[in-house]
Amino acid sequence: MNSTLRLFEDFFRSLLKDVFRTVLILFKIMIPVSIIVKILQMLGFITVIGHMLYPVMKFVGLPGEMGLVWATGMTTNLFGGIIAFINISGGMDLSIAQVTTISIMMLVAHTFLIELPIARKTGVRLVAMFLIRFLFAFAFGFIIYHLYKAFGWYTLTAQIVWKPEAMPDDSISSWALEQLKSYGVIIAFIFSLMLLLRILNKIGVIAIITRLLNPFLKILGIGKQVTTIALVGLTLGIVYGGALIIDEVKSNPSIPKKDIFYAMVLMGLCHSVIEDTILMVSLGASFIGVFVIRLLLSMFVVFCLVRITRLLSDKTMNRIFLR
């Protein structure tokens, strides 16, 4: 009995230690960035970025005002982009194809000020990840819109079925309270996620999932050591997937850096596939576009990237993509 109790104590002591270390890494990034983003919003910097993107939007069949929507999503978070979309698109008759286009661009490129530093902590160069996500967000939007236009798909006006409410009180104190609430959710989520993964690992479920996914990820060129983490990123998001990779890198330095890079690229292009897909479909986007086509395009990009980077020397790979 005492030995069993000791095992449980050791298990939870180790778990809490890992949770604390992971949360500390995330909060060192998230707290200062949240403050910076708030200052940028107050100074109108996001509006400036949006106006800079105005001319770009015509190439993906969108009104210039959608540049502000995309800029808001990239500098704040996906919900910020959604609220901007609701406010700006009110007087426009956007087609389902157009809503799908801006949706997929926001899904690939959002929350940069938090997610890019997390990627950097895993060993990936920040500039490289920024360019990959920004350029492919635009490329995916371009492909989606012109594909739909060529075949005459989704030309009907989009219908928004869910409208999030903006925070009525825009004071600093209200903002700070919302931040504290979100940090509490993150702590609880990471604890639950790490606990679940350890339990699944103990009972052998992780090994089964790895065996099932390994052939699929092997086709892409991603090593089996990051299979489970890549799955977490795909389903739950880059913050949680990235946090697990950071923890895994520290505890298991033998993981190839290239595999970490490929996993982060896959998660960067396609993450939170369940929650984010539901959000965008509720805004009027097509499920085929924001889920199926986005997933296929992301896998194709990773497949090609793996083949191209295998031709590079380790020195060149490190200089361009890895820290």
C-alpha cells in the first residue's frame, strides 16, 4: 500500500514539475506579448498593417477592408480576427467563396506574436516560420478563391450563424481580468493534457496511436518520435502542441531537429482542426475549404518541404530553418 502511494506521489510530483516548467516557458512569452499587443491596439498600429494589406486582398478576390481583418488575426488572435470580420463585413455581401478565402488565410496565419516565439523555443527560426505561415496563408487563399471561381462554386452570399460579442468594457482593468482568466484556463488545460498523455502512455494507447499514424506521417517524412505531439497540435492547437514539443525537447534531446521543424510546419499550417473549423463554418465558410482542402494543402506543403530540405546540408538547414 505504501509503495503504491509512493508511486502516485512520484507520478504527480513529476507531472506538476513538468507542468510548471512548461507553463513558465509559455507565460514568459505570452504575458509580455499580451501587453505589447494591447499597446499596439491602443496606438492604432494594427490598423496601419491592415491598410498596408489592402492592395494584396484583390489578388485573392477580397475587398481591401479584409486586410484589416487579416492583420487583426495575425497580431492579436483568431477571435480578434473574427470580431473584426463581423464588424467590417456588416455592409458587404460576401460570397461563401470569399468568406472561405479570408477564413483559411486567418486559420493559417494568426496569433503570430505568441505562436511564432513558441515555435522558436522548439528550435525553429522565427523568421522562417513567419514566412512559411504568412506566404502559404496567402497561397492557400489564392488557390481556394480561384479554384471556387473557376468552377463557379459557392457563389451564394454567406450567412453568418454565430456572432461573438466584443468585450463591452475596453478598460485596462477589464482587459487584465480577461487575461488572467485565459491564463488560468491554459494552466488547467496543460495540466489535464499532460496528465491524459501520461495515462495513455502508461496503458499503451500512445503506442497504438503512434503505430497507426506512423505510416501516414512517414509518407510526409515526419519521424515517429513527434507523431503524438503533431497529433496534439493538429487537434488542439500550436500553443499546446508547441508546449509539448518544448517539454519533449528538454527531456529527450535525441529527437532530430528536422522532425521538430516538419512537425511545427504541419502544426503551423493546420492546427485546431476541430474547433477552428467549426468557428469558420459558423461565419459562413465552406467546410470543404477550411477543413478538407486546408488539410490536403498543408500535407502537400510538408511533403514537398521534406523532399526539398533533404537535399540541403545540415549546415544550410541550420542556417535557414533551425536555431
